[in-house]
Amino acid sequence: MFDNAISRIESVMLALGVILMALNTIANVVSRGIGHTIFFSEELNSILIILITFAGIGYAARHGRHIRMSALYDALPPKTRKVLMIVITVITALTMFALCYFAIGYIGKVAKSGRILPAMQIPVYWIYLWVPVGFFITGVQYALTALKNVVQKDIYLSTHVLEGYEEDEIEI
């Protein structure tokens, strides 16, 4: 239930972020055509790129759409692949949690510096708040995938996607 709510929020954030970025860019191009420019357009797009990137990593992990380098992995027998998938997801989860921790430290330093965006006058650290949130949600997704692989017979790329390739992947 909680995971579904987070998934819904991520989907809305990603969709709105992309739409707002497109509208902002189009509006800025049109305004330049009539001799003006939207003074905060570049900053707004930077904010939206950070939001989309770090909301998107959790979304990709949840739907098993992360990058896979699987030439050696695919050649292994199923039991070995399962063990390797558990190891990979645990290490990735721990890495995401570590990156979350370091991102929080960095945000603290940026907040202490008092930096603000020149055009929008927003404290810079507000923009970076999405970074640890994205890392944390991604870490949770990988931890849940590891757990799913421990308790289930099949091999899962995420909590809802069985191992395979696009033509034979099954989203549950």
C-alpha cells in the first residue's frame, strides 16, 4: 500500500516535471522570438532536471528498467544467477543508502553556505533535497528486490518484474 502510494507520487512527479520543463522551454523560445526572455527559465529547468533524475531512479528500480550488463550473468545457471541477483541488489541498496547519507551531508554544507539562485532567489539546498529522497527510495526498492529474491522461487529484477528481456519479461 505504502509502496503503491510512493509509486503514484513518483509517476505524477515525473510526468509533471517533464511537462513543466517542456512548457517552460517552449514559453522561453516564444518569448525570445518577441524580444524578451523568461529570466528564470534556465534555473527552473535545472530544478526540474534534478527532480526528474532523482525521482526517476526510484521509478526505474521499481519497474526493473535499470541498466543491465548481463553477458556473463546470462550464461550462468539459474541458481547462480539468483544468488548473484541477491548480492547485486543488496550491494546496490547499500550503495544507494550510502549516497543518501553523503547527499544529506552535502545539503547541510550548502545550506550553511547560504547560497541562493540568482534569478529565483530560492535557497540552493532546496533544489538538492530531492537527491537523498531519490537515493533512499531507490535503496528501499533494491532492498525489497533482494528480499523478494530470497523468499521467492523465481528471479526478480524488481519486486514486480521477473528476470528476462523485454520480449519475455513479465510485470506482475
